[in-house]
Amino acid sequence: MSSSSVLVINSGSSSIKYQLVDPETGDAIAKGLVERIGDPMGLIKHVHGDAVTEEELPVPDHTVGMREVLRLFDTEGPTLAEAGIVAVGHRVVQGGRHFDGPALITNEVRDLIEELCPLAPLHNPAHLKGIDVARELMPDVPHVAVFDTAFFQQLPARSALYALETETAEKYSVRRYGAHGTSHQFVSHEIAKLEGRDDLKQIVMHLGNGASVSAVKNGHPIDTSMGLTPLEGLMMGTRTGDIDPAVVFHLQRVAGMSVDEVDTLFNKKSGMKGMTGESDMRSVWEMIHNDDAPEVQQRARTAMDVYINRLLKYVGSYTAELGGLDVITFTAGIGENDHDVRRELAEALAPFGVKIDVEANKVRSGEPRVVSAPDSTVKIYVFPTNEELAIARQALTFA
């Protein structure tokens, strides 16, 4: 084990996800999850080497949750003294226009994160709970905020701005911030290393239950699919992605739905789940291939066609923005594991000389790999993202 490590914390509204990372090797020394914070009974899982510890106990708030995490490090290992923690890295979704890189968390930075809560009401308040508790319990090491939006602060104005009346847009901070930026930055930079080139024209597809795509030119982002919030862009597990904004007005006027009801509909009841009843892509493929009811098969196939078509539209538009394309990289849960999604998108791009190696594409592996055919006009990578390592390395700059 390295003499120095970084504790990475991702605090959610009812959970604390953590990982102790060696920033040099990229190894996860230990990791765990506190779930059901605020429920009558919480669940804690701590993994160190081959040892897995699971406990059920009341976790009424994040303070208790974080104390339990520190207790498990002491009892199950490694102790934080042994690990030589030099920094704590906190994932923060929304950094607004304030942050274009990691930030040492001072009281002023903490207050700025709180100011941005209206832009990320589901995320930033939860992050602040973790930040406040961790700073109190571990006051002797630097705490660093790493923002999902920071990478996309580099977006050119033509991509970052909406065609909204300027005074209103500026007054209420309405612009495109993007999300998953830590992953897009990490993956695009690692692909550039693998290719030995700094002048790549890349499209990175971060496909999970939440999904986003970015266009990266010469190491810098020039566009991304998520906008003011993570709702814009691709069809997702439960989110609509791109939709005519007038649908909001229509549902308010015709269906009598409130703003909150439309918000819930668009973010939690739509996307793949809204079209098929399932948000898990494995279940959707099972419906397509094996369901006995033709109408169920057709509904699932139609939803998958919408999903693939949305990917195709972004690849096409981003290729034009980039002025060509060298690499498409798939990452995150669906991107790394769903060979059918990768194959169908490649087949749709076949008229442009994109060719996938069907057998290589089927291989499941935790390693970065090329799945395009040798004569493909675009190289296709599958690259496992590692946001915890990316956060740890950024936090290390303040150690």
C-alpha cells in the first residue's frame, strides 16, 4: 500500500459512497457504501481486500453515517493512519460558473456550493451534508471539491449558451453546464495517452442510467449533451432527454399538471422506463429477444430504436462540429457492458466507413480495448471510467 492515499466521498441525499484510493497506482485500497440514511434501519457495506463487512444499524443522519465509516476503517482496516490520507476529495455535481477545476474547500467555497443548490437541488445539498460532516470529523487534512461541471466550463460560447433573452439568462444563471465532466475529462485524456496524440477529435459516450456524450478536440471539450441540468440530451433510464420545451406548457394547460409533477415525469418516469416499464437495459433486451407477447417485444424494440437514434444524432452533429472524427469511446455501465448498443450504433454509422469487430465487441473485460475493425475509418474504444481515481488525482493537487 502506498504511503499516501486520498479518501473520495460521494454524498447523496440518503447515502454515502466512499473509496480509499492510491492516486499513483489507481488501486482502490478500500471502499464502501452507507445506504438508507434517515430510514429506521440503515445498511453499511465496507470492502477491504477480500474481506466484506456488512452491518444493519440505525443511521439517522450523515454525521452518524460518516462516524460509522471511520469506525469501520479502524476496526476492519486499513486504519486511516496506516493509509496515510493526504486529502479528502468530494464529488460535487454543480460548480456553476465559479469553478473550472478542483477547489480547496474553505468556508467561502462551501458557501458558493450552497449558492448553487437551485441549479442542482437533488445533488448539491446532499454533497454539502457530506462535506460538512467530513470536515468536522477529519479537520487535519485538506478537503477538495471536484465538480462534475468543471471540465465543461471550457465550452465555447456557441455551445454553452441558450438562445434565451440575455438579461434573463444572466440574471438566473441559465446556460449549459453539462455533467459527468470528471468522467469525460478522465476518459478523453487517457485515450489521448493510449493513442499518443494530443490532436484527437473524440466523441466520448458516458452511457449509464444517466447518460451524456461529449465532443473533445485537442483535449478540450467543444460540446456536450447535458445542459442546465442532467435532463437534456440523450434518452436515459428514467429521463426524457431532449424534448420540445412546449411539452411542459402543454401538460400544464391540457393535463393540469403542476411544475413538480412535470419535473417528476420527465426525470423519474420517462426514458427507457417510461417507454418499456424497465430502466435496466438488460431487461429491455430480454423483452426484445425473449418476451412471448409481440406487443411487448415491439414496444421494447421501438424504445431501443429511439435510444440508438438519439446516439446517432449526437455522433453526426458532433462529427460536424469537430470537423471530422478519430475516436468514439464508450464508457460507464451501459457503454462498457452492452455490446448490442455498441454494435447497433456502429451499424448505423456503417455508410461513413465505421466498422466494428463483432467478435472483439462481444468480449467482456475490465480493461481498455479497441473493438473497431482494422479498416474502420474511426477507432472505437471501450474504456472503463474511474471517476474516483480522477477525483483522487485532482484532490492530490492540494495535498
